[in-house]
Amino acid sequence: MSSSAKQGPIGLIVPPASGEVPRDAPRLYPNIEFRARGLALGEVTPRGYDEVIDKVVGVAKELSDDGAVAVSLMGTSLSFYRGVDFNRELQERMAEVTGKPSTTMSSAIVRALEALGARRLAVATSYIDEVTDRLVNYLTDCGFEVQGSVGLGLTGVAEMHALQTPALVELCERAYERAPNADAILLSCGGLYTLDTVPQVEASTGLPLVSSSPAGFWDVVRTAGLDPRVEGEGRMLACR
């Protein structure tokens, strides 16, 4: 983006109560202004999602009223846990109440995988088995073939934020071992910081890696009508 002036603002609905913009933002899109509001998600489980999901549309409206030109729910499991139809309906409700282009992180990962031409997936998550299974069902309903999956069994937002690159690389490589015929790897959880994980996994496996947070940023920037491409940050972010 050639202009030094900030573009946006783009609104982000994030799970943590602090409502901070995820730290991918300044590295990926330094010339875009992002504004975030938090949902105060207590635990990364269906019970935890149920406690906050009804807040999403109202928070989207707050971000729109604050000037956001587009809005995204930046929580993957929050948007896929009730299935494809719920994710679509939630996205439609956000757009209706805001009058702005709206998206979710579950829509983002699908669009990113489609941009790469991926159909056969190795899936890695930070989630408990129940949530990972719901993700597999969501992806299957979206037309993908999940050839293998592995999760870390975590339920705490802080635990997920604390995961470091070596552990995430190892997790993705374990998923790949379970799905050697996959044509892409998906690392699902918006609370993971994965920008340094992506090049290492792509180098070790030869496959593109779609990770929730980078995909979420790529998708909402695209939804806002801006060019989402970022060079040097992996194969997905090079897509238009």
C-alpha cells in the first residue's frame, strides 16, 4: 500500500476481554487502522462460546458506529461451532445491523483455502477434541476433505496466546504426518501468533499453511475492498 496515510478503520471482534488488536496487525498491514472490541470469552469450549455468542452482533454495531468500514468476528471456533448455516446467518446479521461488509474467521479460512486451490487438508488445532471435531464437520460441509487432524486439548485463552513457534511447528508437522496426501495444512485458532510458524512449516512440508489469524486479517482487508497481498509472509498472504 503506497500511501503513508492510514486506511480504514477496520473493526475486529476479538475473544479476549481486553479487546486488543491482535499483534499480527502492524507487521502485516502497517498502513491500515484496526479497532477491536472484546467479548470476554472465558473458555474455548462450546459452553464458553454459548456465553458470549449473543454479544457479537451488538459489538459489530458498536464498531460500525465507531467508524469501521468493515467488520470481522476474529474467532474461528466461535463462528464454526454451530455449523455452516449458523456462520452464514451470523455474518448476514452483522452486515444487516452495521450496513457494512462483514465476515468471520471461519469464512476467512475457507476463502484462504479456496484461494490456494486446496481441497485435501491436514488440520492442526489448539482445541479439545469436541471442538476439533466440529471444525472437521464444518470443513467437510464446505466441501473439503480432512485427511487427518490433531489438537492440543487447550481451553484457556491465555494458554493459547502463550504457545511459541517451535510447539506450533511441531503441531503442524504432526498433522501433516497424519495426512501425507494433503495439499494444504490448516492451523486453526485465532489466539495463536503464527507468522513465524508459517515459513518454517511451509519449508518442512512443502505445503501451504493457512493459519486463522493471518487468514482473518487477509480476509477482512479484502472484504473492505483493499488489496490484501503481503509478500514474504507465506503462500496464502501472497494471494489476492
